[in-house]
Amino acid sequence: MNRIQGLILLALGAFLLFLAGTPATGFEIFRPKVGPTGEKHRPVVIAIDAQREFGDGTLWKIYVRASDPDGDLDKIQVTFSASPGMYAPDLFVLPKSQRKEVNGAILVWARLNGDGSTDDIYGKVEIRAEDRAGNLSEPKKLQFTVQEYGMYDEFVPPSGFDRNVVLGQVEFPLETSSSTGKS
């Protein structure tokens, strides 16, 4: 078998794994949507909370509590919005142990993309839960500020949130106006 034939077989195998919904990389992002749909089957984001002002380069924690009436929670979607715009949702797949309820922190490395800019970022984060059937929860939102010389995330969540569980991590795509060329 020559090199080209080997690459074709490798690509074909990856494609077949994708179609079958089998996790080729350890994640099950491309699973088929299964389960009941409709209003009474929607997951619910019960509460979110986080420190509202923190510094550039901080590991920021967004605490989330969510549940699903059918016990088939699948993903948490995190969408950031700030000037200059809204960013595509980042998502992560929940482990099988957290299908009925989730309670813990989403980790975000808050790093501004401003090439040494001193601009603060004023933004919002929106959290939604999705179940295996594709039902989406209503969003929960909170506002935040990232400062060049702000403090670290020292937030202690109120009772009801589990401080010791990390649900996953997401990207922080926010840019200052100096990095985008806008003012």
C-alpha cells in the first residue's frame, strides 16, 4: 500500500467514526440527537454566579447549577459578548455522571487579546444547557469586567454551588478595541 492509499483509508476511517457517532478523540460531540423533545423536556439552568470584576490573565470560575427532567443533560454552552461583538458559543460535553444534575465551576482563562492594551473589557456571559435530544434551556446571563490590573478570582459562591467540582473549561475570545483596530 502506498502513502496516498494509506491516507485515504485513514480519512475514510475517521469519516465513518464521525458518522457512527463514535468518539474518535475521546469526546462525544457529534452524537446523534436522541430522546424526547418539547417544552416539558427542556433542561433548566437553575443559577449561575461568578466574580464580576477580575484581572487580565486570571483563571475565572463561573459557577453553574442545571438539571434535566429526563436525566439526559449533554452539553453546557457558554457564549461571551462584548464590544466589538458576540462570539460563537463554546461548549463542552458533560460526563455521564452528570446527566440529571450539574453543579460546579466552568474554568475560563481570562486573557485579553490586546497586545499590551490598557482597555477594560465590559462583557456578558450567557450559559445554556442542552440535552441529548437537542432541547435547550433558557439562558442565564451575567455581566463582568476584565481589567488590565484587576484582582484574581477569589469569589466564594453562595451556598448551593459546589466549589470542588470542575465541569469543564471554555475559551475566552474577547479582544480589546486596540487589538481589532476599532476605537
